[in-house]
Amino acid sequence: MDYSTFLIQSLNAIQYGLLLFLVASGLSLIFGIMGVINLAHGSFYMIGAYLAFGLAPIVSDIFGGGFIATLVFGVLTAAVLGYLLEWAFFSYLYTRDHLQQVLMTYGLILVFEECRSLLVGDEVHGVKPPAWLEGSIPLTDVMVYPTYRLFISAMCIALAVGMYLIFTKTKLGMMIRAGSVNREMTQSLGINIKFLYRVVFAAGVAIAAFAGMVAAPVSSVYPGMGQGILIICFVVVVIGGIGSIKGALIASLLIGFVDTFGKVILPQAAGVLVYVLMAIILLWKPNGLFKAGT
């Protein structure tokens, strides 16, 4: 592998890992803080991709906006959806066993897929990146790298830094961490734990949808796109540690490099390398790399 190929694959691995982190961090928050196994989390990623496809012409016609405006409207729509879903469904799952959580969230997957089929059909759709991000940056005399992929990485890094600061440096983050450790004690201190959980869930949905929106121009928009990423997200959560944002980031980047370079170096075994990585880390640290709340 020459230097140029190594550089491009490294950039691809970082971009994939950071995008994976956005989806997995929301799952880690919901699973680690609220104790809910949410199989429908991949569907929120799919919903974000379809929002990028469906909202773009609407935002352009009504508001005259472009790509950034579509992202803003899509994230707000996803946050409202997450808030309503927590109020209508997930708020009843905190005291239920994991089997009931799995059954209900799997049912939501079926509902989302059927709604998607009724609203936009079963075709594969493409989403164009904004004109100002359609170019490429030269890496060598003969190799270039798409500007939009660098934009994805930059947006993911900015959001990751923002999440870390909110989670570790603000009063809201302190309340979220306290609620994850002892829900009853946190409520007895006057904190509205129901509203707090609703905010956390809405944020998790919005982050997953944002990941789907920025990924749509790269991966296209197609039925069932949430199922594949859901499995990898659970691997990220297990490797990084349940409820750990830092762990989710490091695990996502590890998986990004293992998956990307595995497809180049060992394409026959690329499908299992991620799970081999998970097995090795769990043998070393059975509870994941980091503890919840870090």
C-alpha cells in the first residue's frame, strides 16, 4: 500500500468512524442512562436520510434555504419526533424487563419501515451535496479527496466536542449523569427526571437523524438502511462501555480503521474483523473501555 492510498483510506476511516460515533452516541446515552434497549435507533438514522431527501425541495421552495437550512429543519423535526415517542412509548419501558423493550422497539422498526414505504416508496434515492461542497481537495499530483467527506468529519468533530462539553461541564450534563446513577435520588432532589429523560431521548434521536442526513449524499437513501448500522452501533456501545461518550468515540474510530483497512488488506475476512476486535477488547476489559458518564 503506497502513501497516497494509505492517506485516503485513513481519511475514509476517520470519516466513517466519526459518523458511526454520532449514531452510536445517541444509542449509548439511551441505553446507558435510561436503561432501554432501543432496537429502533437505526430507524432514526434512516429517518434522517429520508428527511434530507424529502425536506430539501420543501425548504428550498418555501424558505428559499439550502443544505444548512434543511439540516436545521430536519434535526428539529427529529427532536420533536423523539420527544413524542418518549412520551407515548418509551416512558412506559423503564420499569419493564428487556424482553418487552426489545419487542416494542422491534415493532417500531416495522412501523417506521411501513410508513417509509407508504410515503416515499421502496426505490433508492440520491441526495446531492450542496454546490459549495461538490469539489475535491488535491492530496497528491494525481489523487484528490471529496470536500464533502471532509465536511462530514468536521461536523462530526464539532458535534462530538459540543456533546462532551455539555455532558461534562454543564448543569444539564450533571443532572443527566446523576439520573443515570440513581433515578429516585435525583428525583428526590427536585429534578424533573421525566422531562430530563425526554430531553435525552429527543437529543439521541436528533443526533442519529443528523448522522443520516449528512450521510445521505454519500451512501444514498434506501429501504432498510438503518438495520445494518444498528448492529455496528451496538458493537460500538459494547466496546466503548455502556453510557460512555468518550468510549463511543474511541470505539467508533477503532471500528472505522479496522473496517476500512480490513476491506483493503483482507477483503475475504472484512465482515468479521470488527467482531474479532470486540471479542479481544472484551477479553481484556469485560465492561468496555470506559465507565458510564465519562
